[in-house]
Amino acid sequence: MAILGAGGLFRSLTSGNTAEAAGGERFPVSKPAAEWREQLTPEQYYVLREHGTERAGTSPLNAEKRSGTFVCAGCEQDLFASDTKFESGTGWPSFWKPLEGAVGTTEDRSFFMTRTEVHCSRCGGHLGHVFEDGPKPTGLRYCMNGVAMTFRPATS
């Protein structure tokens, strides 16, 4: 089963000045690398713009249990509702479903394996990967880097 986001296949070009979708289409939020570096922490830049991975178990978002929304640290787009978060035991925040249209995916063939990489559909920032070993109802596990997101608690 191929896993594709609502926006199609996306690819972030971190070596250039902008983020673009496959086929050359630009993401709605596009900035030169220098602006991203100024806006993001070094850890956020490494993950979001250079496709890095944070060390397992290091994100405070692993323990986040409040009602609210997980948003992209790069562009503040809503990504995941808190009621789709689950404990996967992997050391990274995991979700069984993104918000409609929030993410795009592309094939990642790094480290001698094929995985499905997940990107923010608004800025192209790398969020993590999605696997087909999650809980019902989707059977998917969106394994996200906590540093690539922030949490916005629900208002009363």
C-alpha cells in the first residue's frame, strides 16, 4: 500500500533557497536557508530543513497528554489532533492520522531501506516517517520528530 498525503508527493530541497514540491511546484511557505536558520533553533533546522532525526526519547512532546493540536515548528500549520496521538514505545511522538491536507509524503531510500517520509504540506519541512504498523482505525503510525513540532493546548 502506498501512503500519499492529500497534496501528493512532496520533496524538500534543502540545498537551495526554497522548498519545492515534486515537479517544481513551490510550497505556500518558502524561505531562503538563511531565513530558516534565523527562525529555527539549530535542532529544528537540522530536522525540518536537512531531514535529520532527533534522538529517541528526547522530546518533551512524548509526554504531552493535554487536549490540543500539534503544529509545524516551521510554519505553524496544524498537523495532528491530540486525540490521534498514541504511545508507540518508539521514543518519538506517534499519531495514527494527520489532519486533512496537513502533510505530504515522499519515498525515502536512505540508509539502504525504503521508507515513507512525511513533510509539512505548507512549508515542506521534514517531520518524520509513516509506517504501516499503527493502531486501528488507520493501521498507520506517523512517527514524528518532536523538535519539528510545537503543541498548542485547546482553549476552554
